[in-house]
Amino acid sequence: MINYTWTIEDVIVTPSVTIGEETFTDVIHTIRWKCVGTEGSYTESEEQSWPVKFNNSGTFIPLDSLDVDTVLSWIMNADVRNNQERKIIDYIEKKKNTKNIG
């Protein structure tokens, strides 16, 4: 069984965004995430940077109050997350089936 660890490696923010009369600080516009999968002695990862579209939906969360699951939910649903994990499964399977000669 593969154990997955999802992390937010870093975020790129716009220092302030004003919409109407409201100003928001540290608005995330790019997220660099990483998923590491480990099965026994095999470890592989997938990491990418994805843009985030800011919309003032009335639920702005300050940067220091965010967690990994909230941030990931902005850029990927469960199907997309599963696809990323499937990539790691493929990487690990290839590594497990690679043999050295000599």
C-alpha cells in the first residue's frame, strides 16, 4: 500500500487586491504543491505549480490561517488528486520493475 503525503511547497501572492471598497492582503495566485508516495523502500513524488483565480466569494481566508487541504481544494477536486496519485503509482511500479544488469 502506498502512503501519500501532500504538501504546499510555496505560494506566490499578490500583496494586495482591491475589489470595490474591500482590500485583501497576501492573495495567493500560484500554488506549488508536492505529493510524495512511499511504498516500503520505494519513494516517488509529483510536484507542480498551478494558478489560482481569486474571486471575492465572501469567504476570504488569511494566508496564516490556511491548511493544505483547503489550498488543494482550490485547484483540484478528488478526481484530479487521484490522477496525481496514480502517476506516483506508475512511477513506483516502474522503479520496482527496473532491473540492473551486471
